[in-house]
Amino acid sequence: MFGRRAPDPDDENGKPRPPLRPSETPYGRTITAPDRAADADSPRSTATGSPAAESGPSAPSCDRADAGRPGALRAVALTCAIGRRNIVAGADFSIEPGETVGIVGPNGSGKSTLLRVLAGVTKPESGVVQVDGQVLHALRPRQRAAAVAFVAQDESPPADMLVSEVVALGLTPYLPPWGLGAPSEQHRVAQALAAVDLAGFAGRQVHQLSGGERQRVLLARALLQDTPVLLLDEPTNHLDVTHQLELLTLMRNLNRTVVAALHDLALADRYCDRIIVLHNGCTRPPAPSAEALTPEIVAEVFGVDAARVQHPATGEHHLLITPREAR
């Protein structure tokens, strides 16, 4: 797991190691979020009746009944457009609380466009997005930010920002203006960075980071945001294979609903509960990977051959992709 790497990340069979026990990470399924112990020095603890406190959601708290609770996400007759061109039409699906769902499709099929609408960043051409029964685009900005966290593809924070400042933005929906800086917030930022294997990076500037490190900083920000739904657009971009597997393991162990656009079909097959396939503007309903990524569907959508092969050591079945000319 990020920030808690064992000496040998894989077992003797070459299989990703199992998730850490809840006591080992603040981001396990049965542990809701980073430590949120109240701090007497925090402006939040004494500010009452301020406009920000009245209009925005309350700060995350382990005392909340819904702290870290995964949310239900639903798209109803959703059409997504860029300009006047419809990219995704008539998307209709439901994602259950706590599911990890992958979105796959060829380049240009609308994965990023769909995710931006699901995140409330852009409005749909028609249809609605619901989180726990609430229409997402009808919520105020702070309410949306407390419902859905989104890590965009190739997002680049300002180069002169400190890593800790970028991650701390995840607390923005819950704090009054200029409310950051109390020891409790700093502790949560440190926890989020440790969870993505970036302990000790808080004082670095963004321009000093590699592409993969920047990606993990943005994931730490989303973890700190502690929303019921987490949306990730190509989260494994720029990551080496070790951090790809660790990120996806972390993604599966979060106590929230996760939807991720992925290019690697084998990773989507291994780490997602269900998969949505985008093709020619249409969305196939979410289905288990064995149904969503059949050889026939993979050939039709991606133009490559697919087969399920059994690992000789573990006995598990994996999706093997080969080019057509290899036959």
C-alpha cells in the first residue's frame, strides 16, 4: 500500500499483495478517512454563524454518522457534448455504494467527457446525474465538492505551489475562508501524502515533481476531500508498474464509490467490480468484466484479440490482449 510498503510488494506467486489490515492505514475500507481529531486552535472549532460555515457542508468528522460513507451514483438519460457535438448519448446506469467501476473505450470515445459531467465540472446536454438521490448539477459548488472528488487527466497545479498546499485544497469544501493551517489540517495532509507514498514531500514545489509524483499528489488531494464518490481519469498515467498496482489496490480499498477511466484493459479486468464500455457514442451497461470484456466485444470495440488465460502459479484467470496480426 502506498506509504506502507512491505519489503516485498508481491508474494511468491507474483500476485499483488493483499490490502493492508485496517489498523495499518487510515484509508482502508473499514476506516473512514484521515484522522480528523478536533483541534482547539482551529478556526473551525470556534467560528459559529460565519457565512461559510452556514452555507457550506461541515468539515469531515469521525463523529459523523456518514463519515467516509460510499455513495450511489446514477446517470439518467445522460447526453454529453463538446460544443455542438454529442460525444456520449443516452447513458443510463446506476453504480452501487462501494463499487469500483471502470470506464473503458478507444481514444476519443468520450471517457473524459463523461467523467467531467459525472463530476459536475460540465453540464450535460440532457439528462441528470444523481449522487445519493440528489441532482448533482443542482447543488451549490461547495455541496458538489463535498459529494464528488475528481482527479482529471494530466491536471497540472501551479508550478510554484507547495505539495502541502495542493493537497490541502481537498479541505476547501469544509472550511471557512482562510481556515487552513491548524495542526489538525496539517496532520491530515501528512496522512494523505503518506497514503500515496509521498511522505516527506509536503515542502516540495510542484515543479520539482515527476509526472507520476504529481499524479499521486492530486490523488492525495482527492483522498483528503473525503467524498462519497471518487472519479479518476486515467489515474495510472505516468506511473511505473509498482505504483500502478499500488494505486489500484488503494482504489479498491477505499471506503467510497470509485469510477475510473482506464486504458489498460487487463488492469480494468483485474481491479474493477464492473466495467462500462464506451463505443461510437454509446455506453454499454456496467457489467462484470467477464461479461463486459468478452473476446467478441473487445474485437468489435478495440480491434484486438482477447483471451482469458490461467496463471500457471496462482490459477487465477487474466485477460490477455494480442494484436490481430499475431494470429
